[in-house]
Amino acid sequence: MGMFEDVHNYLAKVTPQRTPILKEMEEYAKEHDFPIIGPLVGRLLYQLASITNAKRILELGSGYGYSAFWFSMAAGSRGHITLTDGNRANKKMAMTFFMRAGLRSQFEFMVGDGLKIAKKLSGPFDIILNDIDKQDYPRTIDIAAPLLKKGGLFITDNLIWGGDVYGKNPDAATKGIREFTDKLYKDNRFFTTIVPLRDGVAIALKL
């Protein structure tokens, strides 16, 4: 990764300490090799939710609630956050973390396929976070677009994918990210920017 890795390490070093519960969630991810967005992107989510005054937030792929934790700190008691994940144990873990932290948002954690769940939901949402299996990324655009309000944000993690997106012989996940990136940039329902923070974050504004 070269200089990009150096930049990431520097930003990780200067980033302020998190709350004890967030640190515990980060330690769990490290110990169990569980993918989370991490504090660099977590802070971005907090800012984006605050700037847009987001109240209704949908997550496609929530894990054990790390990103929802950051959203909740921004949205507070007015927030309604819908989480999705295929593992029921992650739901239990997430709700325990939220309760211990005293978060005031309303959480609805739905266990199952995030895309199938999203198709049954009614919008509008202020923010949709996309962090599902990467080979399924291209399918998320047409599902997210009608669920977002005008001026809402479609945020997607892992658009750099450790540098694999500009490498040779891509696997299914990498191909999914490449296709998604191309489709999202060309989609006239969104105005998209990819921020090279951590593993790359797409921020798409619903027009």
C-alpha cells in the first residue's frame, strides 16, 4: 500500500480516543478478525449524520452495531436506526453494547439478508449505509435509490478494497466493487464522490 498505508497509520495515530464501549467493540473486532468500519470512518459517519440532521437511517450489513453506534451518537433520541445482519448473535451483541452505552436512539435490528429486508421497507431514509458482501454491491443501487429522500446520502464502504480494485485478476468481490463504482458514478440519481479514507468510502448524494 506504500504511502497510502503510511497516511492511514498516521491518521489512526492522531485520531482521538473513543468511548470505552467503542474501544471494547474495536478490540473485539481486532481479536476476532471481524471487519468494522473503524474509528476513521466512524467519525465521518457521525459528521455526515450531524450535517444532514439525519433521523431515519438504514444499514445494509450492520455486523454487531459499530457503525450504528456512531450514527446514534449523532442522531440521539430523535434517531431511528434500522440494522440488518444475517447473524442473530450479532443482533444480541449489538443491542447489549447499545444498552450498556446508554444510547438513546430507537434501534430496529432485523436478522436476515439486508437486500431482501430493504425491498420490504418504506422510505424515505435520510442515510443508507451499504456494507454487505462485496459481490452483491451492484444490486444495492436500485434498492437504495427509491428509499432515500432527495438530499439523502447513500454511503458505501470498502471502495478501495485494500488496493485490489486496481490490481490484476480480480476475484468476485473485487469485480463487484468495480462494477458498483462504475454504475454509481454513471447513475444520474446520485452525485458521487469516493473519499480515500481507510479503505475508501463512497458518498452519493440523492438528487
